[in-house]
Amino acid sequence: MSSDSPQSIIALAGIRYRWRPNAPVVLDVEQLDIAPGERLFIRGPSGSGKTTLLGIMGGVLTPGSGHVHLAGSDLATLSAAARDRLRANEIGFVFQMFNLIPYLSVLDNVLLPCRFSRKRSERAAADREPAAEARRLLARLGLSEAALLTRDVAELSMGQQQRVAVARALIGRPGIVIADEPTSALDVDSRDEFLELLQEECTASGAALLFVSHDVSLAHHFDRTLDMRMLNRALDGEADSS
């Protein structure tokens, strides 16, 4: 599949990234294509470039060379503001540290993407009012008690905060959900139930799911597994560090 294929929701070609000029190349990816609706498991040890790869895919980091196509747009041709809009419209992030707003309620945290993206708000409202959609997602993730919805997220357990972060990523049907170690605070039984719900919601919305985890036992839940030690040529010393 070519890097500019319309069949790819994300396509990378010739990517090389350094944290600063003249520093060693830390990410070197010849080509990577992700299809709409694909379930992709990304594995690799700490320092293998997983977080850097996610940042480049989402337009948060700009590679020194190569091209990133996201939802049909070449990120190199967009202004910083346009990249921000595209990311808000098309990507739901589940961050490893959640990145919830501590002074906002559970419900208001989930609704944040709808405030930043009119497209996400419109898609959330396609079947029901956005707040009702937020409550539906929270209920699907085991947070249905009315009293929970108005509480500050800082009052919740780590596992509950994680579920709020997932509901926030899913609202408004983004084309891509990027999840960085989203099951780290869950026990085995809760983890499997959570994965099932996450995949069901991504299937319902047609979203591609990029799932990063050190837990290789989860790989069988996904269509494809990428090992950063194979994908990132910088780890083999193939990248020119001069």
C-alpha cells in the first residue's frame, strides 16, 4: 500500500526524527500504513520510540524528513493551527497519565473534545444530545452512577479516571483512537471487559484503534502487531546519527 493511498487513515513514509539538530536519529520508519477501522497493537520496550511515533502520527511532533498523511491530509502542508484542528477532529487520545482536567467534573471532562471540535460535537449529536452521549459512554465503561458524573475527576480512583479518559477519547466518533497503556490500572478481569468495550465502541464508530502496551498477552485481541524493534530502524543503528 503506498503512503498516499486513500485507503490509509494514517500513512508514514521516510520518517526520521531527532529531538534537536545534530542529535542522533531516534525514530527512523521507512513506511507504515494503517487502514480505517484497523486494530493495531504496538509493542516495544521503553526507549524504543513508541511515544515519539504516536506524537508524529498525531501531528504533535514534526519529523525532520518524510511525510505523514492523516485522514487524507499531508501534515507537512498544514499550518500549526490547521494541524491542531485536524487532530481535534480526527483523533481521540487516551494518555498514559490520563491528562484529565482536575477542576472539572467527570461529565465536563468527557465533553471537552466537543468544545474544541465542532465536527466532534456534530457527530456526538447525530443520535442524541452530546451530554447524553457522554453519559452513554460512561455507563458502557461502568460509570453510570449519577453522583459520579458531577464529581471532580481528582476524587476518582485511578481506574475510574482511566475510564473517563477513554470516554473522552471516544466521544464524537473520531476516525482514530490512540491509546497509550490504557489498561495499566485495571485488574485482569476488568482489563478484558474494558478491551471488549473499547473495541466494540471503535467498531460502532468505524475508528481505527492504535493500542500501545508492554503487555504482550493482549496482542491476540488485535488485527496486527507492530514491534518497535522491527519498525524503528534507528534501534539497529541503520539511521545516520551524524
